[in-house]
Amino acid sequence: MAKTIAVIGAGLGGLSAAVRLAHKGYRVRLFERNSTVGGKMNIRLAGGYRFDTGPSLLTMPFVVDELFASSGFRREDFFEVLPIDPICRYFYPDGTVLDTHADTERMMQALAVISPRDADAYKQFLKYAQRIYDTTAEVFLFTPIHEWKELLRARYLPTLFGLRHIDALRTVHRSVSSFFSDPRIVQLFDRYATYNGSDPFRAPATLNIIPYVEYGLGGYYIRGGMYRLVDALVEIAVRLGVEIYTNAAVERILHNNGRATGVLTDGQPIAADAVICNADVVVAHSELLDIPQRAEKLRALEPSISGMVFLWGVQKSHAGLAHHNIIFSSDYRREFTQIFDQHAAPDDPTIYISITAKTDPDHAPPGCENWFVLVNMPYLAQGQDWATIVATMRATVLAKLQQNGLDIEEHIAQEEVFTPEDFFSLYGSNRGSIYGISSNSRMTAFKRPSNRSRDIAGLFFAGGSTHPGGGVPLVLLSGSMAADMANTYCTL
């Protein structure tokens, strides 16, 4: 009789783990607290507009391809992956507009319009970022880094000996500033720390791996919308026999004598030979487990940034906007000081706008656009009045858009808003954070919780709050790692 594995949470990490384990012959029971699956990668449909509510850019698509192949399927049979060009269009307070590209020569030409000297430096920066990727990827991205016995295998030793090249002693900002002199280009590459939910003025320069992933390996979009990935994984899971239960919140992770025995949902115990938890690791230890010391240590880690999202159906088209757009703040350091030190909404936020209708016109009515608008926000803290913050930020964002020639307030036909409180209530994310813990120090950057519980045998973790981190490919990898460890545990 097949062994049973319970998976808590049907985000990308949980779905990734579920399909891998079902393909290996396990009975997989997947429990999702919400009525829809996908976690933060979700979808909203309203008034003829379609919105992806979570990740809007796909990097490292080979990770997706490998997941499908390892489960006996071909990604190409489910959806098309498209390179995005420009990857993003940047708008600066002085009126500068910059398009970025994966093609190195085109990128250098674009940078040269701003600063010829910095355009020449770009190749060196990309080479430096690639060296970090080449040094760290095998161990930090594709391997359960906390499993020291695994890391001591001969294939990983060259990487371990090369760790002096990962630039962990400088900050992202200090490193970027050593390559580029123009503050606009520095701000461009500083921004990539936010992909990890961190402050570029504090996070270690090791995070400069991220620009290489985007520019060296390319930025992509899933034709039809990012949620197509969730739809495909659900279809595969069902074909493989995964039992998916929605509106099924897990109340406890059950364990006995130091071993996981199942989960409790709707007051009913569900037996399992192993458990994979796709819920936020910090919240899981506080609410689903009874290990006070571990929970206290995890709560002491600083959460990542959160965000405020406006989904706007705009009855107007804007030729000057691309699929991805950034309108920068005038003082980036102040923005992060307000977010992390003051736990306050920034008074001059950087604004991200994704318009999938630029690539998929049917995502909005003719002549209209679907705007996903994101501004960085602090995680939940005392003294925050989110109703007031929403009203203030809405006015601030609309005013800033107008200053950039984007007067849309009278053209908003559909609107939905998500705050850090919503990220906490909908997805159980630690204090409303989006990316788990921050990497705002040299140590916390390498303290992301492991995929295997150190307290309960047979309990494993997947998702953006655990190793290797947030973002579509890394979350999928976390699910694969958790699945492989669960398989090893169940076959011992």
C-alpha cells in the first residue's frame, strides 16, 4: 500500500512537492485553506479585466521545464514561455526613461544614453554577477544547503572553496556603486535587492546574483498569464492522483515521539507518513506546532518587506508604458529607511506597474489596460492604520502617475486593493511580509530556514519563506527539495 504524504498549502511550493511525490507513487493529500489554489500566485477576474495578483515575471524557466519533465510531462504541452523585451521600462524623477534588455549590446546602448562610462562598466558588472551565480547556484539554489552531509560530496567542494568570491562583506549598494557612477544606474541595480524583500543599503552584495539571473539568463512571461503555471500544475497533480482539498485549513501538525504523524483539519486527524508544510515557516511554528524555543528564534528574524497592490482596470491605453514599468522614488535610501526603520509607508514610493494586456490584449476590454500596481510597504507593526494608509497611498500614487503624464484617476473602472494585512489573512505570511525573512545583514542572508525540521522527523518545509527563497523558480525548487527529502525519509 502506498505511503501517504500530507501537504499543507497549495502555493507553488506545495504544488511542486505534490506532483513530484505523486509521480513517485505516494498517496498525496493537499490541503489549502483558501477556496483557490496558487497561494500568492493567484488571479482576479472582474468587468472584463484579468489580473495576476502575484509574481509577474518568470526567470530561470528551465526550472519549470525540469519540474514538468521529472513528473512525466512536457511544459510545452501546457503553455508557452515568452521572452519579454524590454524586460522593464524605468522612469526617473528627472524625466529620464530607460528600457532594459537581456541582450548585452542593446543594454549597453541604452545605458550609454545616460552615461557612456557606466555603459562600458556594465559588461564588468554582469561578469562579476555571473561569477557570484556560478559560485553559488549549485549550492545555494539547487541543493538543500543545510544538509551538510550532502554538501561534503566531492562535486560541491569546488563551490565551497570558492565562497570567497560571493562578495558577502559589502552591501548591494556599495558593490553596485563601485561599478557605476551615475545615481540613476546605481538605483536601477540597487533595486534587485527588493526581489529578495531586502534593503539594498544593508543586504549583502551576494544578492547581485539577481541581476545576472534577469539579464544573463533572461526575463520571461507565460502566454495567457502567470496563473497558467498554477492551472498546469493542478492539472498534472490531478492526473497523477493528488487529492486536493480547498477551504481546508490545517489547524495543527500532528507528531508523536518526535515524528510527524499527520495533520488536523476541521477537527479531524488525517494520518500521514510525512508532512510537507508550504505555510510560512515562522507562522507554522507559532500556530501549527508546539515548539516554543524554535518559534521564538524564528520570530526574532526580521521579516522582508511587504507591499500594497492596486488592481486597476483602466479605460484608456498608454503607448508610453511597457509590459513591466518602474517609476522610481527621488530618494531611495529614505524609502527603505521609512519602510524598515520607521515601519511606515514611504512618502515618495517607487511604483511598479505590470500590464499583461500589453502582451495578452484579451486581458482587458478593447482600448483598456489591466494595471497591477505595487508599492513597497513595511511589514505589520504596532501603530499602523491601514485604512488611512491605503487612502494616503492611493492619492500619492495617482498624483505621482499624473506627474509622469499618466492621468488615470477618472478612467479607473475596476479596483481592488491588497495590504500587508491581506497578505497575512489570505496567505498566513509572517507579519504580512511577501518574501519570508529579509536579508538585511550578512548573517540573516544565510539564515533562511531549512527545508527539513530539526525538531520533528518527517516534517519538511517548502515555499518562499524557506530555502532557497522567494520568486517562482526558487519556490518550485524548495518544493522539489522538500519532496526529495520526504521520499528519502519514507524509504529509509
